[in-house]
Amino acid sequence: MKLLSYKTEELEHLGIYLNGHIYNLNSCDKLIPDNMNAFLQGGEDLMERAKQINEKIREGFLDAKEEVFYEILAPVPNPPSCRDAYTFKQHVETSRKNRGVAMIAEFDEYPVFYFTNHNAIVGTGEISCMLDHFEQLDFELELAVVVGKRGKNILAAEADEYIAGFMIMNDLSARRLQMEEMKLNLGPAKGKDFATAIGPWLVTPDELESFKVAAKNNHVGNVYDLKMTCRVNGQLVSSGTAADMNWTFAELIERCAYGVELLPGDIIGSGTVGTGCFLELNGTGKLNDANYKPQWLMPGDVVEMEITGLGALTNTIIKDKSDFSILALKKKAV
């Protein structure tokens, strides 16, 4: 089942996407709330009701009215939190090699993540960026899950049961801001907090069963062989697979939930797939060719991400009208 959030006349709704059409779930079953957050808080009971409606429409047993005039939103427009992880070793290893530093052994010991701005979640469509964001503006091709039920101290062996669904994530990054502030060893902040794109819909795990593959040795949890691609202005720039995740979402959830309660609607990103950002691609290009010309996102660029079974997430980068710059506010040492 593909769940999505959409808007009509400035009102948010919850729907299912089926055979190219959108159907409002609340109009089919009044016990189902008409927004994603409330729906997810209802847990497995509401999820099962939604799946029954989905099947009835698919089989022609329910004459549901399809939506005609709407705007698609992020699947979870207002998540309680958003974490992003570091699960693809190829990306980490290559990025470090390009910087001339050795791979760190700790990557194989435990998964790590950071919190990003859950109030800057966007869906398909335009993404407005400030002047400083265009100082090495980057995409990051990722897979993400949404937590479907409340839990604390969840074990990896049970964690897949807490996943409501999967979606595409583009963790947009302003690299100059990111690199400058990370010199102070406090992690990404202004380089990451302006926009994270997710979508186009939330796909329940049952739809991905046929893509399931074995986890890597000594790892626990479901893994899916889903092809991941990114195109910028129609040009293929990145290609990988979710099967290359070295840490599973189950293992990530175990770490995220240690001593902390996860909530329905929480988003957890996989981190960047190998070749999944310009930072890595530019570093590799420069390492192999001194004359390589780096590429970054510019105003007007169209970023199209596609993952098998999850659809395509398309965003157009636009420049904010303001020329205000926080880079210009840096003070010199006295």
C-alpha cells in the first residue's frame, strides 16, 4: 500500500495512491483520521483498516471517489523527529579516501546518526534556498523509514515490526556551511537544517517482500535490493542499491531507541548511498583528474531521485529573493 499526504483548498488529507489515482481514506472509513500523523498514532489497527480499503478498491469492491484537484505534500508533513544515519560503508570509505584520511574502525562497531530539522521537511516540488546554501549545494540520495508505533529499548531482532513504511529521502546539504561549522566538532547544523525532501509516498513493507535479500554477515534485520538513482537535469549522476547498506534499519532503530522512546511518525534516514552526492563524486573526480570540474546544484536545477518500488521524488531548486548572508557575518579574531 502507498500512503500519501495531500492538500485541497489549504486542508491536509490522508490518502492512498493506487493505479495512478488518489483516494481519500477518511471518506472510505470515518474511523481513519484525515491526516498522516494521527493515522500513524493509531498503530496497527488503523494500518490494517487502510490495507483492507486499499484491497477493496483494487479488487473493485469499493466505489471510492478519486481526488482530482490536489497538491501532494511530504508523506509525513510534520514528523515528531528526523534522524539521519551513516549506513553505506562505500560512501564513507570513498569520501574519507578523497580527503586523504583513513577509514575508521568504529564504522563497523556501531551505527551512528544525527538529528536534523524535522520542521524543514518538504515533499516533491520546489525547494527555496538562501544565498549561502548555494556555496556548494549538494543532494544526498537516501532511503528512509517511518516509525509506525511507539517503543523504547527495541531490540534489532524485533525492530522491523516498528517500521510503518519506506520512502525516498534527499538530505540536501550546504557543504561550505557544513564544513566550516564541523571544524568545531559539533556536527552538521546550518549546513543541513534548511530542507530535507521526502516522498513521494510512504510504501508499506509488504510491497517490498519480493526485493528482500539476506543481511550481511553478523547483522540483523531486513534488507532490500532496491535500485537507487539520481538525475540532475535529466543526467544520471548517481546509481546504487539499498542492498549495500552495511547497517540495517533494524539495527539503527535498536540504537535510536536505546533509553529513548521512538514515536509514530519519526523518520530515520539511511545516509547516503555510494556515489550518492556531489561531495563524493567531485572528490573522486578530482583524485583521478587534476582538471576535473566540480559540480554543485544551482538555481533552476531539477533533482530526480528514483528507488525501486518507492516511486520518484522530484524537486526543483530555486533561489530565495533575499540576499542575506550569515557567511558574511563571520567575525575575525582580535
